[in-house]
Amino acid sequence: MDIKSIVRTVAVISLIVCTGAVAFCQDENPLIREIVVEGNDFVAREPILDVVKDVLTVGEEFTPMKAAEARRLVDRMGYFSEVNISTEALEDGVRVVITVVEKQRIEEIMFAGNTVISDEELREEILIEPGHIADDRAIARDAERISAYYESKGYIVRIERARVSPEGVLTFVVEEARIEDIRYEGLKRTKPFVIDRELDLEPGEIFKQSRVQTNLRRLYATDLFENVDINIRQGEQNPARDVILVLTFEEKKTGRASVAAGYSSLDDFVVMLSAEEFNLRGQGERASVSLELGGRESYEVSWMDPYFDERGSTIEFNIFDTERRRQFVGGAAVSVADNEFDERRTGGDVTYTTPISERRAWSFSFRSVEVSSSFFQGTTTLTPGVGRIGTLQMGGDLPGDRDRTPVPDNPDLDPDVAEPGDLPIPVEVAAPLHPGGRVNSVTLGLIDDTRDVRRNPSSGLYTSLSYEQSGDFLGGETNFGKFMIDHRRYFGVGDDIIAARLMAGSTIGSPPFFETFSVGGANTLRGYEPDRWRGEKLALVNVEYRKKITEALTAVGFVDIGSAWGGTFRTVVPGFDIKADDQEFNAHIGYGAGLRVDTPIGPIRLDMGFGEDGSQAHFSFGHTF
């Protein structure tokens, strides 16, 4: 090859290289001269240009990396099913074209499968509205909102699918969890049908947490179980939707027995025996027997069936022959050697309670009891011209006994000068001051009970309204009526409890002393002796603050306010009656503190109360109310 040929070849190669280099540089880094948006309909171009403004800028270079980033940013807006970035050559650069295909629009929103929550409620919970684009992420977020709303109402739900039809209809398909089965574990003594009759849950019904909790409270209210756990397992026939409820029980020790002994100058040596069973035959029946043997003999037997019939009615029988130490109601006109006496009651009662709703029930009871007279005598002086003189328990008779001739009222009578029909001098008499008698009565009551646990409630209320009618038409010796209301409320304050009770009562007619209301003692007005005030009317308020110290120990602070007042009580002294200490309502206040101790024989109550008469210690069982 000659020199000229070599030179021409080199020149051609150099020209080709230079031309390719210039072209390469121009294709790789063209300048952006214009940015346009195509394909948009509902979405304006300005929001699209705004999201890419930091990547695509007029006057700056256009690169494949910038194109990819701009595409990502526009796609992230969620409005488009397709996004493309292309360029058109211009004399001094390129025109960048952003081409979009908008997603389908939602024309209507529908729900399917929802039965416990309405369409209107669900629409309030979602953010998507007709006219919005069908964005999968937005739809998924609304499906989560629907699930959360169901959960807040106590339901379990699964959104099977949420799709948009070609016609633009968005449908959320809801699958509400149902109870596939209910199973029991841990039962040893209690029969399964005892659990069945307490539950009102059925396989196939919609699962709702609040209903499950209500049934759990009913199981605790039987007082048969120390603990009840509820586990929710996946269904076996429809695992994706349904659930199986598994109740695991820890049974209580429901049988208790105790032996005690005591000595007093009145009764000498006394042995006290008691036994009770709260789950007789494993059927939830309750039975108890208590005996006192020795210087004082008494007994009490009770039996209760909590499910006497298919309605869930309760029936309870009590038979007793017992003594109780009572407080004498006297007055300044009467003197006694002692202010307490033993009152003996012999008889029985039967109570039938039947539900009328989940929380309310009617009760009907019949009572027949023979009450003894007080065993000691009181003394008083009858001045001339006062009352009738009948047989007095003094070992002899007085004038006027047989014909019961009234003594004329003669205020001018000179005691030293006898006149016809008058007693010449004042007479001191002695007799049992509180006569007994037989009471036969019927009582109709209405009960409203929402307590979470009856034995030691932490929330809810209990209200009992009752009217008792006693009369000789029932074979008794007394005629009177008695209204009574007992209202209690319980509030949780963290782990502590505030409990309050209001009691009020009134009588119709003239009830005997032993059927009147009384306050004073461990169960009514603490800080005072039992039966400190008696009367034909009652008003009482108790407030307690219960603070749990340990599992077995609770501290209590209390304030009690109330009284029993009104009425005049007949004695066996003819023409001589005794008035109640308070004839008008007079609020007596007691306050103090105490402990509640859980023991194998049941909860023990120890209270120290302070009142107008000083201080008083009280010992009893269980909470006051």
C-alpha cells in the first residue's frame, strides 16, 4: 500500500470516530426543552408534573436514570395502571412525554355478608367514596378499617375479597365468624349439663365478645369455679372463618364443715356443728345443716336447687328451730334487769324465683314461724285510772282480772280515798315485755341483678323490691304489711372497689315487736350493738372502700348512716305499750375500718366501728353486702 492510500484510510477512520462520538454524546445527554402529560382524564396534569419536578427540569439533561425515577414517582401516586416516559427530538433538545393510563373509577360501593353491622355504619368507617379510582392499596386499607370496626364491637371478621367489577362496583365481601362448637375441659365433679344451663350461646350463632363475657360472668356467679378460662381456637369445618370456644374450668372446693364450742353462764357448755355443700351431686344444688347442742339446742336445715325447671327458676327450702340474742326496746318508763334476751324462732319458709329477662326475676315466698316471748320480766308502775288490769305473771291475780272491768279515768281521784271501780294506790307490775306469736306471710319480690360476681362483685348493681303480707287469713296471729327496697352498686377503681347500699322500708298496720325493722350491728349500722334501734320504718346507707392487699386479705373503710324509728309495741301488760326510742327519723352515724380474710371455711369479716355510744367490734362472715 502506498503512502496516499494509508493517509486516506486514516482520515476516513478518524472522521467516523469523531462523528460517532459527537452522535453518542448528543443521544446520551439531551437537554429537556419541554415536559408534557398525555392520557390523563380525571387527574389534572399539574399534580403529575409536581411529583417529577425534582427529577425532570426544563434546561437540564435527560438521562435514562431520570426517566426511570420519574416513572416510579408517577406510578406511586396510585392513580394509574400504566405509566410510560418517552422523548421527542427537538432542534436543541428533547420533549419529555409522560403517558399515563388512569385506573378504573368506582361508581358504587356495596357490602355482602354483613348481618350484625349495617351498610350505613360500614360506609362511615371507610374513606373510599364513589368517584375515587380503584386503588388496590386504598381498598386494602379500607378493608382493614372494616375489620377494626368489627373488632371494636366485639366480633371477629375476615374480608374475603374486595373487588371492583367492570361496571365500577366495589364490593367488600365480609365473613363474620360463627361459633362452630363449645367444648369443656377440666370438669371433675360438676356435671356438663350444669354448664349447659348457664350458657345461652349456641353453635352456629355469630361470635360476639360481649356475649361471651356475659356468659363467663354467669359461670362465675354459680360460685362453683375458682377460675374459668376461655380460649378461641380455629374452626375445623371452616378454619378460615369459624371459631371453637374452649372453656377450661378450675373447680372450687365446695364442701365445708366446722366445729366450735363455747360456754356461758346462761347456756352452759354449747357445741356448734355445721356442714354445707355448694355443689351437691355435682348438679349445683346447695345444702347446709347447722346444729347447736348442750345448754342451748337449735338446728337449721336448708336446700336450694338453682334450676328447678326449664326456665331456670330457683327454689329454696329452710327449716329451723333457732335462738338469737335480741336487744330489748324499752324506754324510761320501764326498767329491766338486762337489756338483752334470747328469741326462739321455729318454723320454715319456701322461696320460688323465676327469671323474666336476662337480668330480672320475680320471687314468691311463703313463711310460717312461731316466735317465743322474751324470757325475762320488766317492771313498771301503773297509777290509778290507767288502762286495764289483767293476769300478770307475778304468781297471783289482781282485781278486775276475771271480768276485765275498765278503770275509769278520774284525774281528781284522791289516792287515799277509794271510789267505786278505782284502785286506791299505784300498782307495780312485772311481765314479759315482748310477747311472741305465730307469723304466716307471703312475699312478692322483683329482683334486678347485673353484678359480675355475686360473692364478691366489682361492678354492676343489685336491686330488690318486695312486699310482705301477714294475716290471720293465712292461719297466723298477726296482720301487717311490709315494704322493702335494697339497692346496691359496685364500682371498680383500678384494683379497688367502691360499694354502696341503700335500704329503706315501711310497714302497714301494727307489726309485733319481733317483726319490726332494726339497725345496729355487723350487717347494718356498725359501731353500735345489734338491734340498737327498732321501729316500723327504716332508712340506711352504707358505703365501703375495699382495697385488696393480697389474694386472701382485703382492707375495708366504711361509713354507715341510718336508723329505724316509729311505732308502739304491745306488751302482755294490758293497756301498757312501749314506744320505739326514735319516733322520728334521726340519722345515726357509724364509721370505721376492717379486714376481710379468705379462709378454707369461707370469708371472715372483722370490723371495728365507732358511733355515738363509743366503739364496737364486729365479727361475721362474708362482705356486709
